[in-house]
Amino acid sequence: MRVFPIGVGTAFGRRFFNTNLIVQFDSGGFLLVDCGITAGRSLETIGMSVLDVRNLFVSHLHADHIGGIEELALKSKLLLGRKIDLYINQGLVDGLWESIRGGIEHTQLGRLRMDDYFNVFAHEEGFVLEGVEFSSRPTNHVNGMMSFDLGFGNLLFTGDTVFSRDYVVGRVNGFGTVIHDCSFNSVQKVHAHYKDLIENRHLFDRLYIIHYEDDVERYRQRMSSADISLCRQYIEIVVTPSWI
Ligand SMILES: [Zn+2]
Ligand SMILES: [Zn+2]
């Protein structure tokens, strides 16, 4: 199994693309973890395409995580006649459809529904795909908005979340590698601030950050000194001790 981000940037950044990941299975198939506005372009940069996507996980409903789904759904349906296998917390299903229906409900094939585009695997706490067990738990991102992480093997991807010691203590145990949301901007209160991650570095084994702003160079040395790695676009995440 391999994991690599196709984007590592914050929602409205210009340099690093939306924070979306690929989890590639030994079979060669893969799960796309979130499909933001930039996903199509990110995939094409490495010789892939949204038409290669068969499995999608959605963490929450911000555009940097779902803004590319219109293209994905339309192309899969109209060019390939294929549905996407959608892995999503059941609490997000209606909201996702409300977010995307304006662009895909009406087609030359007639009026379509969620089920015409997706095989919806709505879950409460996780799912199994290609024999791999994925767990998914709520995060603390925006008040009143549901958002979820994704854990599998020895890797936990927090998705978008503020830093929460309670969440980390309760959730991180057992995951040797964590990819944590991180912001360098102290004004924001919906992402994990880098100083909180540095201060609580001891709670993690191997720690990567993602979803960071364009001015990352100013903070690179500080993160490195704290033994915190930066996720980089298209660069595989090194998972320790191993997947097994
Ligand atoms: Zn985001
Ligand atoms: Zn978000």
C-alpha cells in the first residue's frame, strides 16, 4: 500500500493544490481521499485523470474537499457510464447531494439522482475496501459542521481539524504515523495551529503536516527542528513502523 498527497495546500492557497490524498492498494486500485476544486488538474499532472477514480472518500463538505466531484461524477457517468463507489459518513450524504446537485441533477439523460452517479457506502465509523479496514471519526473543524478523519494500517489522516488534545490522546494511540492538519495563520480558528503541534509533538510518533499556507518557507525550519515533516505534493508518505 502507498499513500501520497495530490495536493497539500490550504483551501484558497495558490501554490500547493487542495489537500487530497491517494491511497493506492497493492492491486493497483486506489481510493481518492477528498476531491477538491484542484483534484482534476493535480491528477493530470501525474498522468492520471478523474476517469481513473473509482473509489472516493469524503471527509467534509468544504469546496477544497468536494469541489471536484461535479467533474468526477459527470465524466464518469457520461463518458464511461460508470458510478463512483462513495465512502462517506451517513451524516454527510444529504449535505453532499445538496452541495453538488445544482451542477449534475439535470442532464441530457434526464433528471438524475445521487444513486445514478454513486454507489453510496454510507458508514458510521468506517468501512472495508480491498480488504483494508478504514476507521473514520469526527474531528473538530467548524462549529456545527460535520467533518471526519480517516485511519488505516498505521496511518491516521486527521482531515481538517483544530488541534484538540482530547482528540489526539483518544485517537492517535496505535497510529505510528499521523498526517495532521496545520495552519501557520494564527487568525484562523478552524485548523490546527503549528505552535500547538510543536508544543504537543510528544503525543505523536511520526508526524506530518498538511493543508498549510503558501508561505510555508517561513516556518520550514521551525517544523524541522521540532521533528515535524511537511507533506509534499506527489511524494509518498513514509509510514512507520510499517503497514502491518
Ligand atoms: Zn480544507
Ligand atoms: Zn475544511
